[in-house]
Amino acid sequence: MKKLLILGAGTSGTMMANHMVKKLPREDWDITIVDQYKTHYYQPGFLFLPFDLYKSKDVKKKGENFIPRGVNYVLQKIDKIVPEKNQVILEKEILSYDILIIATGTKIFPGEVEGMKGPKWYKNIFDFYTYEGAKALRNKLREWEGGKLVVHISEMPIKCPVAPLEFAFLADSYFINKKMRDKVDITFVTPMGGAFTKPKATKALHYLLEGKNIKEVTDFAIERVDYENNKIYDYGGQEVEYDLLVTVPPNLGDPVIERSGLGDDMNFVPTHKATLQSKAHKNIFVIGDASNLPASKAGSVAHFEAEILEENILRYIKGEPLKEEFDGHANCFIETGHGKALLIDFNYTHEPVEGTFPFPGVGPLKLLKESRMNHFGKLAFRWIYWNMLLKGTHIPFVSATMSESGKHFEKED
């Protein structure tokens, strides 16, 4: 009996368990998935929780409900991966594998920034990238009377690069609805040179920031948080004052990757960007946020990766060449407040442009333009996540690789 072992039962790991149990003969393969947490979180929902747009039940469910029959579900902490022995050491036992899928994701590490996780953590300094942080921030916003709100990114890469922008947009809408927008000064602070990683999207998003009277501070490489005086400083001495700091702390790979000697300096696993195979070990594959791919760390990316990784694992088992097919495809809805959203679709080589999605010329979704239809698409994604995406069900009309049809690319001279 051969063994497929999946580390991590988050979005990527759960999808792969559902994909592979349908493809591998049960008489030949034993499939096991390992995670230390019983709860599965719908992480995109953390954005809505602080604004009372979602309830706790919308973003958390029992993880076991999404692990398919025929897959062993082990709830234990992962201590170390030993690739030389094809083993993974857990807190209570050692598991062996023939093929390993690493889906350990990324986590926030506020302790990496001086003063961030100090005595004011969850008092007037919050994250919203964890369930605990989003819930604590919700309680704070319910009673906050206004002042200087700073939405801040510590460094890149981060999970869902557009989420901090969405938070700023939703905050604008939230305070308008509470009839206290005039009492709130919103500033968006980023280490990047603009609002996003791609030029065309940056231009569109900067326009929205301006229109909503949200100040923008760019190229801000944070050095420390002065929690006693409510200021953040960058290495150049620039300072930004806050009354309420909503920050995205440094995102790093799981510590097990560091303990196992498998990661780069941020604990992400070096991965072939087109095949999703580990660069160091041929029988190890990496999916989702755990990899060092130059793609967005977002659920849509993991979904597209899963469809390609399924075929490449089957090819590896048969001894066939792997398909170099993953192109970094990502599509993201960007909530802009007041019941509207943008949609962007891009990959390694193509930045977001205007057009229609998923059907060329028809849509019904518009790319790089605000619309209520895009907002409804964002809300519908929660149902799709729980009922299709996690279960490894193919989403019709959406290709794992990016289509150029229906997009308005500029012609080269």
C-alpha cells in the first residue's frame, strides 16, 4: 500500500484530499491529511466580520465535515518533515509517505515588528487576518467614537494582497452608514510604491482611494510601533500617527517548514512555479500559501493550482513528465464599499486589464470596474467555497489557466 500524505487541512489541503481520493485507487493508495486544528475557517470572511456584515457562523465550520470518506483525518501538531526518510514526525507518532503534499499555509507574526504585539495589542492595535483579530476588531468598531484610522501593511507577500485595501474601502462605507465619516480620518499605509502590485490595478485603486478621501502613504517599510505615543515609524524616520491601527503583520510560512530546513528566509518552500513540485525533493509537492511562487496568496490561486496539481501527481506516479501548466492565474473580487466591487483577473505575465468575465463580451462581470454585480459575485463566493471549491468540484466556465479572451490588452508596437 502506497501512501499520500497531506500536511494542512486548510483550503489547499482539503481541496487536494477531495481531488486525490477520486483519482487514486483505494486498494493501492492510503491517503492521510494532518492538521492540529478542528475548525475550518472561511478566511475571506474575516474582512466582513469587523463591520458586522458576517456572523461567526458564516466563517467557521468543523473541518471534518469537508474531509472526504476514504481519507484518514489526523488531528495532531506537525513537529518536523524528514524528507531524507520520507517521514513526518507528529507530536504522537511518525507517518511515512511515498508522496507528500505541503499545504501548511502562511500565518501572521506580529512579534516580528517591534512594539506591534505589545500591551496595546487588541486594544487599539488589531489584525483582521485571524478569526480572533477580526472578532476583537468588530467589538472595538462597535464602540469606537472616531479619530485617526490607519490601515497598514507591514511587508509583502501577504495573504490576499487586496484585503487591506478592501478594509479601507469598507471602513469608509461603514462610517458613512454610521453617520460619523466626518469624525474618522482614514490613511492607507503600504510598503509598496502604490496601492497594488500591478500598475493598471494600482491606477484604478488609487483613483478610488482619492475619491473616498483616503490618504495614501507609500514606500513605508515599518521599523517599529510606538504604542505609547500611537505612532508607527519606518526605517527612513517617517512617522504616521494613529488612534486605531489596523495592521497586516508580516506573513511567514509555518514554523514546521523552518524546523525541517525546507524553506527560504520567510519559511516558504522553493517550488517550481509551473509544475508545483518542490525544487529540492521530487516526491514533495507544494500548494497554496506554503510555496514561494510569485503568485498571489489567495484562495482562487489555490483552486487553480489544485486542478493542475492533481494531474501532475498522477503523471508523477506513472513516471510521466510533469505538465508545466500553472501560469500564476488569480482572480479577486475587491470590495469597494456601498454594495459595489471590482474584479481583477491576472497571472504571472499579464496584469489586470478591463474586459468581461467569465464570458468574452458577455460577462456578466466587468473587469477593473466597479459594479453591483461584482459585489454579488463576491458574496456568492462564500457559498461556492463551502459547497464546491473545498469539495474539489470544478467551477464551470472558469479555467485553471488565464484566458485572454474578453480582455482589453494593449497592442505592442
